[in-house]
Amino acid sequence: KQKILIAGGGSTYTPGIVAMLADNIDRFPIEEIKLYDDLAERQEPIGAACEILLREKNSDIKFSYTTDPEEAFTNIDFCMAHIRVGLYAMREKDEKIPLKYGVVGQETCGPGGIAYGMRSIPGVLEILDYMEKYSPNAWMLNYSNPAAIVAEATRRLRPNSKIINICDMPIAIENIFADILGLESRKELTVRYYGLNHFGWWTSVTDKSGHDLLPQLQRFVAKDGYAFETEDFQHKHPSWKATFKKAKDIYALDPTTLPNTYLKYYLYPDYEVANSNPDFTRANEVMETREKEVFEIAHKIIDNGTAEGTSFHAGAHATFIIDLACAIAFNTKERMLLIVPNNGAIDNFDSEAMVEIPCLVGNDGPEPLSIGSIPTFQKGLMEQQVAVEKLVVEAYIEESYQKLWQAITLSKTVPSASVAKTILDDLIEANKTFWPQL
Ligand code: G6P
């Protein structure tokens, strides 16, 4: 039986994950779940509600929550990490500062993602170090954003750590593939995919007998993008629906593949800015919906002393984190898309880049599959973007204003070095309690 720590205990995603772990106990037996957060006031209601929820699921899982790192990180097998340094108040700034200057305002792409990366690096390293100190054999399954920059930072600064970086976006899109194809589950699909995090393409989608399903998907995407009615609560929001629709135009640029939705920020930044409200961004939408709803449900459960009549959502795609833990714990060699050092998997691309590619996962971690050579269009885009991600990490390590300015200038979302500098200066001001002194 496994002992799990969820880092980011006060996150609105935590109750859904706890509920999902309890519901999957047959395939992933659990002895203990602990929550850890450095913000007691956020974690308290979530933890208290999860306790009631677990009790009512008749589970014998031992449960606790704490802000004490030693208590949290001692005697665990896995740390599932989804932290947000600076919370939604800072996400709002990441989005609104670039938008003020007519540049894409997004939490993981462009200057906003870079700002968030500079905050996340020390946060993720801190919990990784706690894990290594108190449970040196444990694995960290990390889905803290911005995953690309965080992954590059851990490659550079903790190259031998047992951390696996994974993103839910390809999984959410593969769920849509399954819906479009009328299949029960994305697990009926075998895919080939390559790219960087939030920056990749599917080159093959088949069923288990090797039957090519890509053409059928491409016919759909050419007309409607990924606009398929989804059950996923997160992606029901209008802003996500617009994103899925826009996949049609990303696809048009290379109709031999299928794209990750996040490419829209790099390929259609003008459209994105024109369709953004600089006074009300996704952070505002989330604060008014998910943030409110989850804490309301938690308080209701606590007040009523029962979780009956309430339900926490775990996006169906959240099960990937259990798949990953199972693959490691039980050596299943499941094939999953992970963010790993390239090391020649894409043979005409920087071997020291963190890339998102299929891997077989077993008890000693991911074994990347070979991709071969990639075309000039993708290679060019990826080289530019990976340079941005590397420069951010170098800027963090060297506390370099110059390198962060270069990183923002190089982002495909930014029109010039002067705009980059203006945005950077505002971001420095907004992040002064989080970033190193540049
Ligand atoms: C997707 C991405 C995540 C990102 C999230 C943001 O799931 O893969 O990396 O954090 O969307 O969603 P939100 O609903 O907070 O805008």
C-alpha cells in the first residue's frame, strides 16, 4: 500500500484528487494520504472537508494535513505536486501586465508564463528538497505550472532527482479524440506526439490494432477544431470552448498533424489579444467560479458534517496522475506523454532540451521512445521556444536582468525588445517579493 503526499493541499484541485484516489483504491491501494501547504488558512477548509469525504467513502485510508514540512514529507512513497506560487492574485498580474501593452496575457505562455516560471522555480525546488531530505526514495509527480520552465529548472538544478513532470493538456485533448471517434476511453488509442510542454503535435493516432484514426480526426478538426461537447467541468467554460474551436486554425498551418491548443498563443497572438478583455482575464473567471465554488462546497461539508449531496469535481483527465503512480509502483510500462530530457529522442533537436514525448514508465522512471527527425516548421518554432525557457532558468540562476529581457524578447508572443523591456520592468515591480533581485 502506498503513502501519498499532495503538495498544494489548499489547491482547489486537491479535493477532486483525494476523491479520485479513494475511488481508485482497487487499482492503486493506499495506506495514507497527507496534504501539505504553506498556507494554513487555505488548506484548513479543504483538509477538513476531505477528511469527512474520505470517512464517508468508508475508506480506511489514514488522512492528515499539515504545514510542517518534516511531518508532511516523512515516510511517503509519492509526492503529487500542484503548487501555485503567488496564487490567483499573481496569475491575474501575469495575465494583465502583458495585455496592457497589447501582448498575450496567459499564465504559462509569453511574458506571463515567464513571470510565473520565475516564481515557481524556487517553490518546486523547495518541496523537491524536502522530499529528498525526509523520504529519499520517494518520487515527485509534478504538474505544477508553468511545466516547461519548471522542468528545465529541475533538469539544470536537480538533474538526479526523482521528479517526473507531466501535463494534463494532451490527456484532455486525447479525451476529445476519443469522444470524436465515439470510443469509450482515450486508453483505446496509441499516439505519437512530440514537442515542448504546451507546444506540441500528434503525428499518429491509431487503435490498438494499428488502424489509422488520424484522418477521421483531421476531418473533424479541419471543420470544428476540438469543439466537441465535453463532460469535463473545467473545459465547459466559454474561454476554454473558444480555445478548442481555435485548434482549427492551428491545424490549418500543418494539416499533416494535430496540434496542442496552446500553440494558438504563439501562432495567433494578434487574434488572442483582440479577443481578450484586459480588465477581466481567465484569472478573474477562475476566481469567480472554481475558487469560489470549491471553497463553498468545502465549508458546506464542514457545516453539515457530511459530504452527502455535494460533489467535488476531479476532471476525468486527472486520473493520469494515478496511472503514472501505478506505472512506477507496479512497473506497468504504461505508455505516457511526459516532459523529459530529449537525449537524442528527437534526433535533429537539442539533446539538452526538455521535450514532451511518449515514454514507457516503470519502477525506475520514464524510458523515452525515439521520435526521429522533425520538420523545419516545428523545429524552428521549438528552437525559439526552448531558448526562451532556457534563458528564463539561466536568468533565475544568474539573477540576470539581461537574460530575462532576452527571454521575453525571444518569445514569439512579443513584438520587440522595447515592448519586452517595458513588460519586464512592470513584472519585476509586481514580483519583487517572489523573484530573486535581478
Ligand atoms: C490546462 C493545462 C494546465 C493549466 C490549466 C489552466 O489543464 O494543461 O497546464 O493549468 O489548463 O486551466 P484554468 O482552468 O485554470 O485556466
